[in-house]
Amino acid sequence: MSTVSPNKSIVFKNNNNSNNVLRQDENISTGELSIIKKRHSPNKDHSPRRNYLQPVSPNVARTIETPKSKFQRPQLSTTRPSLNIRSKSTLSNSSNKSTNNPFKLRRTNSLIQPSSSTASLSSSADLPQATTDRFIPSRHNSVTGKLEISNEEPLPNASPQSHIKAQTSKLYKSFVADAFGLKLESKILLYNVEPPTKKQAIDLYKIPANKTSNRLTPSQASARAKKVPTAPERVLDAPGIVDDFYLNLLSWSSTNLLAIGLEDSVYVWNASTGAVGLLCVCNTIVTSLNWSQDGSYISIGKDDGIIEIWDIETNTKLRTISSGHLTRIASQSWSNHVLTSGSRMGNMYHSDVRIAQHLTTTLTSHQAEICGIEYKQDGSQFASGGNDNLVCIWDIKKTDKPLFIKNNHKAAVKALSWCQYQPNLLATGGGSTDKTIHFWNTSTGSRVNTIETGSQISSLNWGYANGIGMEIVATHGFPTNDISIFNYPTLQKTGEINNAHDTRILNGVLSPDNLTLATVAGDENLKFWSLFDLYKDKKRELNNINEFDEHHETKRMKKIMNLR
């Protein structure tokens, strides 16, 4: 093929017809002219003009040179590469394969710069082409994942599965440390030998208050979580329940009778036989209920400040108590023949039901409605909680002022529960803006533990689980409506029933054998949950009940109250 000589020039010129005209020098041959026309003819196969070229005057001829970029970008391949292939150090421009000197890139720590062909790495030609990012596997469930130092202890309110996972990791670390003869939380490399020590002071802060306060093993926690039911074993209708957080409308007697207040009526359900009966209809709304310790009679607090005492066997009213309450009676508690009641004005009254002038003591330590009163098992102390966020611990022999006044809660304190396994241990729960459970030593008045539950607490009850020990169950209102079970003293959550009710739980009481929890909520449902096991001392107590003495004492108390 002939080429164009250097002294011959080809000029593009635009005329009025917008057609390209080639002007030929007289020294150009006919063959060369045909080649030039073929290369520069404006057909469809040839690439169009650049958009950046400005139109020229039709009478002016310009010599146009094709712009050349000093830096040509490499065109990457669009095919999907295979995994785990390292990239090459030299890339060629695939858009122009006819070039003699392919464009090359050099990998440096600075910006990518073009390099000569002689500066390319010799060993990079053997490497495959770059593909995707480096694959990093997940090692959460591997052996190294269990040895991560960043594993922190979950919160007490975390799910049981979180506690089981944390304990499994902790045990695995201890097993590995024992196998290698290492000590956890100690330096691995010691450059200097520690000098011998004679006697060192004991760090009292590192000694647990109770040796049983170690965390539960994963097997124990897993076994306990499996025993917690997800559905109630029985559901009863409770139409007309007053949806008021401060009222106490549910009570379970020692004779296995459950009483519930529905508007102005009181119904009794026999848990042994399943029979339900109407006890009474009051002239106003029922605001509180409480059984006597022997279960023979029940006190009913009303919205008008009057308390009625009813006989459960004959369905008759024994007497009416007007202790000077001007507003509703939201809470009550019995200690033998003494009934303690709290009103909306913040006053508490001791009433001895054996005498005609029943009012014996008036207590005025609270400044708002009293929504919780609970006696200790032996009757030597009692606790009261109010809407003023206070918890008062009283000595029955010194009622002029409380032994201890606690203001740690940030909301109303309705939930109060004395531990039957540790007599001096009291648990208190706060309302919707507090959401905490505090544990108190009532001998010293000190707070021993705290649990953040994350929800309103409406009731607390102590129970027992085989292989676990003491537990406390909390019923919640806003926002979860759950039932939570915590082990004590580890404070670890061992069970949880999510959305136990459709609305907030108002009350929760335990059966006399401490096995079943009854809950009532604003959704007008009364549900029963089997949560705990029978404590060995409770078994002995139930087997050694003297029915004759109990029946004789019941008849004697009824006779005294009828005479008055």
C-alpha cells in the first residue's frame, strides 16, 4: 500500500452545501487520492465529529487536527471475575488495541501515575487479574470467637439466651486458661519476677456479700428458661375490672380462694373445685380487697372510704369499719386481728376488729395516696408505698414514726413483697417513670441490690425454682405488659413472658402453695401461670397443717366480730 508523501497536504473545507471537499495537489497520485477519500469520507461507519468542535465559516478553510489525550484511561473489563484472584500490576488500554505502546499503571503509595514499559514489575505479569474485596469470614461461633476479650456481661434485664451465651463464653475461657496453666485477667508476659509478699490486706470490695451470688451456669439458665410457660394454663373473664394502677382488686387466700373486685361487685373463685360465686354487691365501686391470714373473712375497701368485713362461708357481712377515711381505700393488709388500711389522702389506720372502738393508731408519714401495704411474715414489721414515691418501713411496736424512709424510687411505689426465705429482705417496685426493683435489708435499712426492668412494675412476688433457688416475679404495665422472672441474688433474668396481656397488668398474686401466679389486666382477662416449684419447707408446712386448730380459731374470731 502506498503512503502519502510528507510534502503533500490535505485540507478540509466546508462549502455552502456542507459537503467536505478534498483539494488535491498535482503531485498526488490517483491511488493515494482514493485511499484518502475512503478514510475521510463522511459515511455512517465512520465516527462523527467531536461535539466540542465549533462550526466554522463556510468560506474559511482550517486545518483540523484530531485532539490527543496525554493520559488515556484504561477500560476495565465488564466480565465477572472469579474470587480470590490477585490483581496485575500492568493494565493495557483495551479500547485501542492497535497502539504499539500499551498504557501501563504502576502501584505506588501515591496517586496512580503512568509509567514506562521498562518500569513495570517483572513478577506482576504472573499474577491474575483483580476481582473483588478480600473475603473476611465470620468467627462469632468459632473457637476464637468464644475467646474474644470484648465479650461483656449482659444487663440483668437482657433475655435468658443472652445470659446463656455469655456464660458459655466465660466457661470456655476458663477451660482454655486451665488447660494452658494461665490465670484469667492477669498479664501474660511478666518481664520481672514479682517479689514475695508476706501479708496483704484483704480487698473487701472483691468479696461478694453472699457466696451464692455467682452467676448461674448455662445449663441451669437454659433448663429454667424452658420451664417458663408461653401461654397461661387457664383464662377467666373479668368484665368490668377498673383499669386503675393504684387499686388492688385481686387477693388469694390461704384456703385457695381467689377474690376479685369487678366494679361494685366481689366474686370468689374456688381454685380447688373451679366454682365461681358472687359474694356481695356494694353501693359504690370496690377499690381494694384483702383476705385475713386464716382465709375465713375478707375486707372490702370502697370508694367512699368505708371498709366491709364479710364471712366467706355464710356470705354475710360481719361488720363495717369507718376509720375516718374521707376518700377511697386503695390498699389493705392483715396482721392477725389488726387491719391496716391506706387512703387517698396519705393516711394509714390500724383497726383492731376484736373491739368495738376498732381504731387504734393513725399514721401520717405519706403525703399522697397509699397504694401498697405489706406485712412481714411474723408481723413485726410492715412496709408502705405511696404515690409520693416514698417507701416507709415500720416497726409494729413503734408506730409514731417509721424506722426508715426511702426515696430512691422516682414514681409511685405499689409493688411490695417480703421474702419468705429471708425474713429481713424486702423488694419494692416503682411505676412508669422509675421501672426499677430495689432490695432492702429491713434490719439496717440499707439497699442491697437493684434491677432495672425497663417497664412499669405493678406487683412483686417471691418464688422458688428447683436447681436455681430463690426467684422474684414482676408483672409489668406500660410499655411491655410482660411478666419477668429474676433469680436472687444473682439478679439474672431466668424467664420472661412477652405480652402476657393485651393491656397493662394491674395486679398479680401467688397461690398459697407459691406455684401459680394469677394476673389481671385492663383487657378484662384473669390469667393463671404455672411458674415455680414447691419449696421443701413449704411441703413440710402443708403436710403438717392442723385442720382442727385452724377451724377452731376461725369460729372463735367470727363469734367475737358478730358480738361487736
